[in-house]
Amino acid sequence: SYSFCTLLVYTYIMLHRFIFAAAAAGCAAGYELTAGKAVGTSHEGFVSFNFDWHLNSEPLWDNNASIMTLNLQSQMLNSLAKRLAGGHVRVGGSEGDDIIYDTRGDNCAAYPGTNPGFCLSMGRWTEIMEFCMRNGMKLVFGLNAMTSRNGSASNQLDFTNHEELFAWTTSHGYASYVYGFELGNELPQVPYKVMAQDYNNLRAIINKYWPTDSVRPILIGPDLNPNPDYMKAWLPLVLDAINVTTYHNYVAEGDNPQIAKEIMTPQYLNEGPQQIQPVVDAWVAEAKGRGIRQWAGEIA
């Protein structure tokens, strides 16, 4: 397919750049490329992408940074998405825990003080789902895990607004349009026992609104930066609730002026796997044998 060819060409270019960088540093380098035997495989959803909620007014962000304002009818955007068919579109990130779902059509009046940029209308929700469906992408939607905790991260989450979203989605013919839900984005401040109970509660609610296995969204989490102690404690409590564990793993920030040089060094390339290995080990020990997958939700 086109996406596979693109990935192959990109890999070939990066391999050449690495060899040239090594040669420039005075290192002996050589390689042999053999196409006769597969030494590894990647899932069809490996090439995926993310839409965030960043407001246009935020520093370092520009117009169309938010899924709220992005032109989902753009011919170029839809053409590019089609080339990645089979992959996932994750809608989530930094401000996902501020989003209110306006199922009543009253501009989120039931939640006073909601930023208009974080009030998701059902018209826009429909556009997001239909964008993914027409381009063959699997929608993974990050749910708000903070607004309805009654003022404290230690309180259990009130799922009233989530249930309103689920009821609207399934009653309007979109039950099969959501591939999976995440809950929260990088929230180590929520105690692991509290978050585990939230996930178990969410699983029961999802099952309620999606009683049919074949279209029921999977449940994914906890979307933390490397935190092996949290994962080891949280994971055994949610084994009957989740389908996929996720982690975020940032080796460097995009505004690092040296990133172009560092990214081609073995030290940099090794740092990511080394940093996340304890989290992977926790997944292997507790969840892999039960058929629970592991994804890298955000990496750089």
C-alpha cells in the first residue's frame, strides 16, 4: 500500500542519514539490506496520528491547532488520512481533561465557566466521527477525567456528562464509529486506586451503552509519562476493564536547538526504549498474557 511504501522509503532515508552521520564522525560503517526474510512485523495501525485541543490563542500554537477549529472537510487532509487507512486517530492530549460534551445544545450551560473552546457540540462530534469513518481510520477518543471530581483529584469521577455523550452517540446511529476510549491524559495526581475504580466504572458504563461486542469500543489507558510504580500498582486492578495499556515517552522537546544533531546518535535513539523499559516490564508481567496490548500513545 501507499502508506507502507512511504514508511519503507522513510526508513531507507533515515538509515542512509545514520550511516552518513557515522561516517562523518570517523566511524567505520556498513550495512546490508535483505528483502527475502521478515525479521519483524508492525500492526496495520502502527502509522497513526493525533488531534489535540490546543486553543489558537495559546503560545507556540497557531490556527487549526485544535480539533475544534481544524477544517475536517479539507481535501488535502482527507487525502492524507485515506493513505493511512487502518491506522488510528487519537483525539486527546493536554486539554482533553477540560472538554465538556454539549449534548443538550445549550453551549455547556450546565457547566458554568466552561471555556467556549472546550465545549464540544454534537455537530462537531459528528464531524469528527464521520471524518474517521470515511477515511478508514479508527477513532480513539480521550475522555475528560478531571472536571467532574468535585474539586479534588482524590475523589471518584462523576460520569454524568460521559453518559450523556454515550447515550447521544449510540442513539443517533454512531455506535460503530468509535473504536476506543481513553480516560485522562497524564494524571499521576489521581491516586492509582481512584483511577483504577474510575476505569472499572467506565467499563461498566461502556458495556451498558454498547451491549453488542462487535461494535463496543475498547478501553485504553492510563496515558502516563514513564511511571513504573504507578503502572505496577494500577494495572492489576483493571485487568478485567482495559484492552490496551498506553504510555507517553518524551526523550526531548521539539524546541531543543540541538535536536537535529542529537536525533541521529545511538545514545539518543537508545534513550527512549531505556526510559520506558520498566513500564513495558510491568505490562509483560501483569497484562500481556491476558491478551491486553500495549501502545505508545505519545512519543518524541
